[in-house]
Amino acid sequence: MSIQLAGDIGGTKTALAIFDTEVGPRNFLEQATYPSADYPSLDALVVEFLKGKKWQLGRASFDVAGPVVNGRCQATNLPWVIEEVSLSKELGIPVRLLNDLDAVAHAIPLLEPSDLETLNQGTPVKHGALAVIAPGTGLGEGFLGWDGNGYRPFPSEGGHSDFAPSGPMQLKLLTYLMDRFGHVSYERVCSGIGLPNLYAFIKDTGICSEPAWLHDQIAAAPDPTPVISQAALDDKADIAVATLDLFVSILGSEAGNLALKVLATGGVYLGGGIPPRIIPFLKKAEFFHMFQNKGRFSTLLANMPIYVILNHEAALIGAARHGLEHGRLI
């Protein structure tokens, strides 16, 4: 039996798990989730998790929301610098880092039908590329390509590419946010940190008024995104519904952009924490309309399957699979 540690390091929370390589990366022996901001570093958080445990770990694999270059990552939405070398010394085992969307991509071949919600059945092409777009705290993007033996994941930082508005309202949104941020990426408008920007735009430009009760709830919340989303899902406030409609429209458009860029004829997967919570809005006509609204390539996109990843442990499973595969290579 070989025991390994896997971790999914996000801007909001960090999930850690211990698994047996002989059983596989979907079956965890122990796991726990921690608020990332409560710890000064990943080292400190992992030490807390392992305290009092008797497992003899062979190695560890952590996915991080940010670009991993030469075994080092400055987390995008956390004040952490994470390095394979220092973590290996601290834990006394080999450590590997990978991008969080790389981890989600690693998990996709292991997902079961119950892990997915189909938004568009489409006609998948055998061995066609797979696209992954994941709005959570930030916006992650990645893809998988067939290498002749299996699907090989590739990360990206496409979520930080320039926001390209579609239609008059989104043009106004771009101008509004440029005055605030200068550069406006897709993450600014299509993520947990981006949703409040859409809400502020709709309120400040007078598209919808803000009810006092919702203002008070948002002011009292540590994170306004769940408050806005729930108000929209419950159909309690026009401003919340308009915000989530705009969010879904932008997500559909960017998912279609990514699908074109990687020619995702095998399918498009929506990961991250937000899509599973807003499925009723994703099933509205606007999402698919914006996804396939690409002129001469609309038919190509309309034939691509689209799925929502329901398994909230997908990135953790992918990090575990990454560690398992790397262990076999050395």
C-alpha cells in the first residue's frame, strides 16, 4: 500500500485528502477543508492537517489557482508563494504542483455520469479535444488533447485574457469597468469576484434598483456573491436576476470562445463552484445562444456537448490522479 497526499488550493478554501494508490484517486481515506485565508501559508495548513496522523506518506500533489512555473506558484487570489522545493523539505516527501484547471482536466476522464449535468447533448467526436472553463473564486480555463493513448491535460490562464463584450449592454459594462480597473479580464466579469462587479454596474447605471433588504444582506455578508446568486435563484429581486442573467450570458460567450480556440469537438465542461449552483439559469436559452453565436461556426458549436461538473471534489481527484501518475513515472 502506498499512501499519498493531494490538495486543491483555492482562493476561498483548501481541500486536502489522503488516498491509497492501490485503491485509486476517487476514494479518500481522510479529507478536510479549510478556509485558505486563515493560514499564512500552504505549509502551515498542511502541517495542521497532518497533525496527529500516523500515515506514512510517499508523496504529495497540490493544485493551485495560479500559473505554476518551474515548480513555483504565486497564488492568484491568495498572498501565498508556493514552491515544490520548500514544501518537499517541510513535509519530507516529494511534492508536485499543478495548475487548478490542470487538476480539473486530469479528473475529467475519471468522472461518471452521475458527476455531470448535461446542458447540450450534442454529437461528440471520438478523441476530440475537451474544453474546461471553471468560474469559482476566479475564472480558470484549460483543455485536454488526445495523444494517441489517452487525454493529456493542458492548463492556461485564459481567464485573464481581455473581456470582449457582446452587444450594447456589455459594451457599457466594459467602459464602466475600465474606469475602475484599467484592464478588464474575463475573470472581472465571470467569477465569484466578478459577479459583484456586474451587480454594481446594473445598480449604478440605473438598469435596476436595489431593494433595501438586499442592500442590507450584501453589506452584512463577508462575500456578496452567494447572496446575489441566491436572490436571483429565488427570484426575489430584479437586480439579482439581471446580474445572474448577464453573468450567464458572458459565461456562455467565453465558453464558446474557448471551444473554438481548442476545437472542443469532444465536449465542453463547466467546472468551478458556481455552475452547479446556477443550473436553472444555465438552462435558460441565453447561455446556449451566446455559446453558439459565432457566425459561420454556429453549427459546429451547436454540435458540441456541454456538461456541468457536479462533483465538487473534481480538482482534488485530479490532483490525486496527477500525483499517482507522476509517482509511476519515477
